[in-house]
Amino acid sequence: MKGSMFGLGRNQLADLLRVGLEHEASETDRDRSVASVLEAKLASTLPLDISVADSLPAVLGRPCDALAGYRGRSTADLLLDPRADADALVTLKDYAKELVKRSRSEVTTTVATVLYYAAIASALVLHDIKITDHDYRQLERSFAELADEPWLPGHLQALVAGARRICEMKVRDECPGR
Amino acid sequence: MGGPNERFLTTDWTVILRAQGRNKQSRREAMGELARRYWKPVYAYLRRKGNSNEEAKDLTQGFFERVVLGRGLVQKADAVKGRFRNFLLRSLELYARGVHRAKTAKRRRPDGGLVPLEGLESFNVPEPADGVTPEECFNFNWAAALLEEVVEEVKHQCRTFHEQVHWELFHALVLKPITEGSTPPSIAELCARHGIASTAKASNMIVTVKRRFRATLMCQVRPLVGSDAAVDDEIRDLLEILSRNGARS
């Protein structure tokens, strides 16, 4: 691929630039909003947004404590790092849960829900730990729904797909006749 | 693991600021980064100005070494904060006029060695047809350099996030038909080839990469234009330049 752009004609270059200006017809405004807010949330650096943490007395302190070792790294990094501390994922999950409760917009609720399940998925896939009381059947359904969302970024799709497979196996182990 | 936006943290204006620093090694590295990104449009412009291949290569290196860094262009650049493409082009025009007045390629070789330009020896600007101005040549190659960075970055992100199949779909259905003029395969065919459960799923995967392409393009252009609002304007401006009647269509 390297160098190939320089042999292109003006129409080809223009067509490629237009790809960057397109909004997919299948994408709704809501999809775009969710994708945009989620991307920003995943790129935001840890510890978590202090202004949010300040409004969450129940978890105040814990985000900074558990996530102190990840200072300056992004939320996406934490979710995708197999060497991350599972306690940090628990903190992220709790943070997301509080965010869902306190959310006043549908987009924020959706994004917080994604973070919540992403933390659970990361713990399952990368640490082999279940950090929620939800049973595997419930989790499998939730991961399946999430995996089909068009706005879910690819790295989270892979994580969620992996968690879903683990849940399927656990359900089979628990109910061999299924 | 680096985040998807990690590579965008070092952008053009910050590279320029680094190039203004006192640390010689840091200045040289920043210079090399600027040259790596922009030497092709500069070279294309100088070729179109009537310089031979060798002259244009020497002049390109001289421009970055002596003008961009040596004559305090980077200090002026900080004050301008406008569209970096236009700023660089204006500076290049002034440089080319100076070259015309004192045309001795060897004497223009900068003291202290040349900035290494990756691929310079083998790079050749496709010969434009008559009627293409040096400015248009610069802009064509600017667009090409920009798109090359974007495509490479999107490909890199897909690889980092284990989305090779996402990339394959995007490449087969979007990129290859544009760059090679090939007829794209059907989505059903690609689903069968890659073991994707449904065409809807495949469509979503392509949307994901297209969104990433857009985001990457925005991230690449944003530091070159000074504000979010100017990003679309800059891309539309490039589109207008590319859409004008002329060569290489």
C-alpha cells in the first residue's frame, strides 16, 4: 500500500477524500452520537473524569486509588491490557454503573452501559474472572446484543465476542443438555 | 498498548514547536519528521517548476534544511496558525524565486548534511499533462501524501485491534475499487470467504472502518488548519482543487 497514492489520478484522490466526508446512510444521528461520545470516553485518560467522580460519593476515592497506576493511560488501554489489575476493572465497572444511574441522556446511558459490559468482558477474557453477579446466560444475551451494534468499535467488538464465547461455554458446562 | 489516538499526539504544529527547541538532536528529529511528511509535494512542485530530477531533490532537501528550519520559518509558522498547506506553499514559492535567481544546485546543498528523505532516490512524480501548474502539482501530491498517511494509519489501527477482516472488507469493497478501478466482489461472497455470519454484520464492519477513516482524516487535518470548523473546509478545498478541469483525471 505504501506509496500507492502517488500514482492516482485526481478523480481517484477525490473519491478517496469523499470517503472521509461521507456519513453512512445506514447510520442514524443517534448512532453517530453514540460512536462519537464512546470514542471520546475510551480515549479519555485515567483516573476517571474527576468532575464525575466528585458527584459520585459512593465510589469517590476508589477510582483514584484503584486507577492511580494507570494515570495518563486511556480507558481503552485499561480494557485491552492483559496485565491490568482486575481491581481496576471492577472500579471501572462500578463507575459505569453509577454513570448509568445518574445519566440524563440516552446517549450517555448507552455509552456508560458499554463501559460497564466492556469491563466485565475484559475481566472474563483477559483475566478469567467474573466481576459481576449476573449469571452467564444473562451475560451471553447482553454481549450478543452489544456485538451487533454498528457503533461499537472493532477492538471492543473482539472483546465482547470473546466474552460471549466464554459465556456460551460456561452455560454449556452448567447445563450440558442445552 | 498504545491507544488508537496515540500516534496523533505528535502533530504538525507540535512537531514545528519541537523543531524550534534548543536541543540539536530534537530539532534534527523534528526536522526529519516534517520532511518525511511533506517532501513529496515540495519535490513535485519544484519539478513542475522546470528543475531536473536531481536539482529538485537537492532543492527539496535544501528547502527543509535551510528554509523551513534554518531561516526561522518555523518561528513564523507558529504565528500564522492558519492552514499549514497554504503556508508551506507560500514559503515554497518564495524559495523557488530565490532559486531562480541563483541557480547552482551544488551550492544549495546545505552545510552540515542533508535531511534524509525516505524514498527520495526512487520517487518519481508522475508526469502531469500540460496545463498543470506547480501549485496544482503541489496540491495533488499533498492530497496523496495526506491520504497515504490516513490509509496507513487506518490499516495500522485495524491490525492493532485484531480487525484484519474489517480491513479486508474495506479494502475489497471501498479502497481497491477506487485505487485500482476493480469491480468489487459481492458482500455475500466476502461473507463466505471470511466466515462472516450475515451481510448485515459485514456492512457494520465496513461502516466501522469508514468511520475510522473519517476520524483519522479529521485527526490528520485538524492540526494543519487551526480549528475544528476549518477541517471540512480544508477537505472541500482540496476536493475543489482536484475537481478542476485539467490533467491526471
